[in-house]
Amino acid sequence: MLPNREGQRVPQVTFRHRQNHQWADITTAELFAGKNVIVFSLPGAFTPTCSSTHLPGYNELGRVFKENGVDDIICIAVNDTFVMNEWAKYQAVENITLIPDGNGEFTEGMGMLVDKTDLGFGKRSWRYSMLVKDGVIEKMFIEPEEPGDPFKVSDAETMLNHINPQATKPKCVSLFTKVGCPFCSRAKEMLQEHGLDFEEIVLGEDVTTRSLRAVTGATTVPQVFIDSKLIGTSEELSAYLAAGR
């Protein structure tokens, strides 16, 4: 059975990583001392659930976590620093510190090192999350020991519900734009002025005009969606924001 280490200190480990194209060390003391830190650990960078849901979920809620007393969010995987750095770029990570546990020392110290040689992965981390206060584990969410790669309790929303069930979650905003469009620039400025994070989908790079028409019924940009609702153009976005919705 995988151990629940609530009430214990995190393992004392020095991680080797690349920073500004140079090798550097960072210790668990530097990561955790005097801080409230969320840690989530997963089997590997670029793998399906990790890339589509686990890491993006924490990144999207990063601002909310910090508003609720969290100093840092750390993702730990048994991968080397080059892989973790490239994954951070690919995922456009803004709110998470990715830590490479290349030798599995931290993960082994947590009792979470598991054998995935059947997948050609070797030794990797079991999926879990935890809230660590000044180096002491306050809460752990460990995925059930089931076949495959269960993902039921270590997600960002479960952690946020533990920290503050009444926390206000950010709106989900997507914005269709094209390069050089002044109305698109204005729409982005308005969203930023109102503290709304958004995903930008660029016409000609990410989607075609046909896709835009199929989704929105329009061929002009910008087209803004908020919480799955089509708001529309920059003028319609302005009216929406002015109404305080």
C-alpha cells in the first residue's frame, strides 16, 4: 500500500536542473521552508493525462490558489531537466514550478516510486498531490491503487476544494483572433484590464476560417467565448464587461 505521509516532513533532496543554460542545484529547503506549497506528482511529462488535464488544471487555477494563501505550485516527475523544461515551454506554464526528480530520490523518499517497466518507463512516480506547509505535509491526495493510471483525487479542483470550498474559480475565456487585427488587440486589452486570463486561438495558425464559422457562425474576428457562451465581437465584449457579468 502506498503510504500517506500527512504530518511528516518532505524528504531532504537536492535536485539538479538547468537554469539559464547552466547546471544548478535546488534543495527541498529552498522549495518549502517558510512557504505554503502545493505539490502534484505524475508519471511523466508529455504523457496524455498529465498533459491534457493534470498540469493544465493547476496552471489554470494558479492565480486562485495564490489568492488563497499558496506561495508556489510544484510539479514533480521522474524525468530529466531537459524534458521538464521543454514540457514547460510546450504547455506555456505560467503558474507552476516544474522540478525534475531525475534519479527518483524525492519520489522514493515519499514512498511513491513505482515500477512501470511494462510500459517501458522504468521507475516512475505514482500520481498524487499534497499541501505542504513549511516542509510538513498537511494533506495528501493519493490516487487509488488500480490498474492503469487512475486520475480521481489529485486534480486541481479537489485541492482547491480542500483549501477553500468557497473559492471563486476563474472564468474560462477563449478568444479567436488574427494577426494584425486592431479589434482583436482591443479585445485582449479589455480582458487583461478586467483580470481575465484567456486562451488565444489565432486564425491561420491554430484554426481555419471554416472552423471559425462552424464554431461561431461568423467569419470575422475577434470572437470571444466566456464559460462556453459566445459573447461575440470586441463591441459585444465591451457591453458584456460593462454590464458586470
